[in-house]
Amino acid sequence: MKLQRYILIEIIMMAVATAGLIWLTDSYLMSLGIVILLVVVEHVLVSKLEERQERKEEEESNETTD
């Protein structure tokens, strides 16, 4: 349930950001480019955070076994 709510909130935020960009730039293509960049940056940040979390959990598990 939390995942569905998170996805819904993310979609709403992207829709608001997209509408705001279209209003600010008056260009659908420029807004599309900015939204694509935002999605790519989000993906990279999430990947880095997941790697950091996995590394941290691995270090903690190694400490408990030692």
C-alpha cells in the first residue's frame, strides 16, 4: 500500500512539475527535455542511495560476524 501511495505521489509531483515547466517555457519540447533530465537524475540518485545502503548493511553484517 505504501509503495502504491509513493508512486501516486510521484506521478502527481511530476504532473505538477511538467505543467509548471510548460507554463514557464511555453515550449513542450523544452519541458519534455527538462522532465527527462529530472527522471534520469532521480534514477541515478536512487541507484547511488541503494548502493550506499547495501554497502552499509554489508559492513554491519561483517562487524556482527567478527
